[in-house]
Amino acid sequence: MSLPTLSILIYHRVLASPDPLFPGEVDARLFERQLMLLKHFFTPLPLPQALQRLQDGSLPPRAACITFDDGYADNAQIALPLLQKHGLHATFFIASAYLDGGQMWNDKLIETVRHAPGPSLDLRPWGLGCLPVAKLAQRQAAIAQLLGQLKYLPFAQRETLARQIARAGHQTELMLSVEQLRQLQRAGMQIGAHTVHHPILAALPDHAAQQEIAAGKAQLEQWLQTPVTLFAYPNGKQGRDYGPCHVEMVKALGFTAALATDWGASRPGPELDLFQLPRFTPWDRGRLMFLWRLQQNLRQPPPGAN
């Protein structure tokens, strides 16, 4: 008999149709196909139930949970109806600052490049060069370069640069409204916290990191009028994006579990750490590769294991 395992899948967006700039991004058709595969080959569970069963020893073999990070509007517009169609549950981790018309730093850059008139995007005033954007591949390369250059800058510098670069660019409302957030809750979905501004916690002073975690939780609880007990670390790589002090902050603030983005599956036993649960991003479009990748993820050691 198979040993019980819990695979937690992490998504960000579900697009209505494929995006040429991001051909690997999940769209509605692919998401529905993946839901069907999960139902057939795994045992999908709501995350709170799965975590309880991890602890009490009743977790079924090949259990799986679906999670979303950040709080994109298509989570309510596209993903929710498909989840409901297939009788499945997801947990949505929300960066609270961006609801009702906000835009994350990376999306500011992406949309600026997407809508740049071309043939080049002049970012020399910010020390980022003059990037060719005449062709689709050049726009993809420009996005990758900018995200890589800015991602690990100090939080305030990253936010300021992204805002200045995007100031004259195209602004697209991509994030949930508070009403859409409540729609997810009314549909029986779980809402978790993901800080206020989605900073890399390890790059912040401890007091600022604690405030980001606490204020995000408090804002969601005010909107939803219910306790928010689950947390996801922004970016989420153990030792790089968050550390032991942030785990202790999460515990002290009353969360019952926290999720990272290191690959792997959770198993009952003494090595189970409810505050550093691994997650897996499914990206393969083909049925067999998707299932193979999930199987490979089951073989990953838990975060921190030698």
C-alpha cells in the first residue's frame, strides 16, 4: 500500500486564453485538464482538512491540495467556476495591498514591456539600458531581464523603480476586488495571508517583516470577518526569501500553518513542519509530463533535509 503523501500545488493565474508573451502560463483549458487529472490520479482535499489529516494519521495516499498566490482577478473570474464545476476546493493567499486596483511591481514591468510601442524601450534613466522590443522574443527577453535585475533589490528601491518605469506606461487592473475576494469566501474557498506588499521578507528589517505579516492578516480579517489562519511566504524559498525568524513571527501571530515554495511533498511523522510546507508548481502542458512531474515531486526530500 502506498504511503500517505500530500502534494500542494501552487498556481498564480488562470488566463482566459493563452498569452503569447507567457506560453507556459496556465489558461482555462489547461487548468481544467489538470483538475481532471488530479481527480483521477490523486485525492484532492481542501487544505485545512488535509493539514488536519496529516496530523491525525488519516491522510489518504496521494492526497493533493490546490493553492493560488497573490490575488489575481482571474482567480475569481476563471478559476473559481472551473473549481466549482469539478467540485474542488482551493486556498487563495492574498497580498492585501493590491486589491481594488493595485498592481504588483512585476506586473507593472510586464505591462510596460507588453505595451511598449517599440522598437526599443529606453530605460537608461534608471540604469537598465535600452531594451529591444520589436519582436515577441525580444519582449520576452526584456521581461526576464528586468524581473531578474529588480527582484532582489531592497524593497523600497524595487517598488520605486517599478513605479517610475511604469508611470508613463500602460496600467492594467489585474488583481481581485474586495468583493471578488468575498465571492471566493462565499463559494467555500479558503483565504490565507501573503503579507501586505509581497516583499521578500529576508530583505526587510525584522520589525518591517513582522508588520507586513501582521497587517496583511489583519486587513483580510477585517474584510472577511473571520480568522485567517494560513500563511504563504512571498517568493517562498527557505533560507533565501525567509528564515527561522520569520517562521517564529508567523507562529507568534497565531497562524496554524505556513507554506513555502520549495518542491516536495509532506508526510506524517516527526519531520513534518507545518510552518514550512513544501509546494509544487505544475507547468507541463502535456498529460503524461504533468503526471510524471508530480510523481517526481513526491520523491523530493522535505525542505531542510540532508
